Amino acid sequence: MADFGAAEFEALAQASPAQMDDMAAFKDLLVLGNQRMNLVGPSALENFWLRHAWDCAQLLPLAPEARVWADIGAGAGFPGLVLAILLKPTAGARLHLIESIAKKCRFLNEVVEQLKLPVTVHNARAEDLRLADVEVVTARACAPVDRLFGFAAPLMRGGAMGLFLKGRDVESEIADARRGWRFTADLIPSRSDALGGVLKVEAISRG
């Protein structure tokens, strides 16, 4: 998929022209933001449409009815800002982007304001927040599954589902997490990375 670009993303994500304009503007803001702080590696920007945009957008079909999402460790906005752009035309859509580093929150708010996205940025730790009506909790490159569950569990108490983008070590991470957690999990093959997967999780509890 080395030749994966904007056109391929547009087709797979079924993005509208307005959504593509927002995605391109986000990419430009990310390039500028990366000059001020280390948001993503320079090599990753060269493969933006596959490694970042499509990697994140693949989550939406896994929860097509969900309107309220929470993104833990939002960082540069993956997957939260990509999901917000794609859900922007949807009535009732709201993305909660949770990030503990203030300068990254300033970048996220800059993108949100310029693109007028349905997003609330929280400069906080996920385990300290109590958010109502969250339907899906997500994260990418945030923490191993065992620690990630500690962050996500308070947000999932109301019955939210977890959709976590994970890499090649996910099987061993799941095994480690089972030592301290009870949960129902399904590992869905990634549509953007043959070595990755989306960990779908429900009913997390300590045990």
C-alpha cells in the first residue's frame, strides 16, 4: 500500500469533499505543529493518509451508531480528530479528547477551533474524568493493554465499548491484562497495517 494517498483514503472512508478539505487542513496544521513540538515522527507525515488517517478512520464502521467517543492520550489527534472530522456532519456527534500534556492540548484546540469540530479537549488524566454518555472509548499508542484498561475502565462504567488500535504485541498484552482484569475481547485485523489490530473490548472489571 505504498501508493496509498488522499484518493484512496477518500474512497475507503467514503469521505465527502468537505471532509477531505478538513483532513487536508488538519494535515497542514499537523506539519506546522510538528515544527514546534514532537507530535509525530517526520517519516510518519510522509505516509499520513495510510498510517494516520485511514488507520484511525477504520474504527467508525465498527461502531456505526455511536455518537459520543472518548479518545485517551489524544496526542496529535489520532484517532480523535480524524473521527471528529468524519462525524462532523452527524447530529449529536461529540468527541472527548483526553490529553495530560498542556502543549498538546493547545495544538488540539487550535485544530478544533479552525475546523469547527464537535470536540471537547480535556487537559487531564483519563482515570480522573467522569464523562456521561460515552459510547466508545478509544486510544492509539497510549499504553500496554493492562495499563490502558486502568485508564479506560472509569469511562466504560456506563456500558461503553472499547476500540483500541494496537500493534504487533497485542496478543501478549492481552495475556498480561488477563492476570488482573476480567473482560470480553475480540481482536479485529487492522485494515491499514497487516501487523496490527483493533482490540474490541467490553465489560471490563478488576479480577
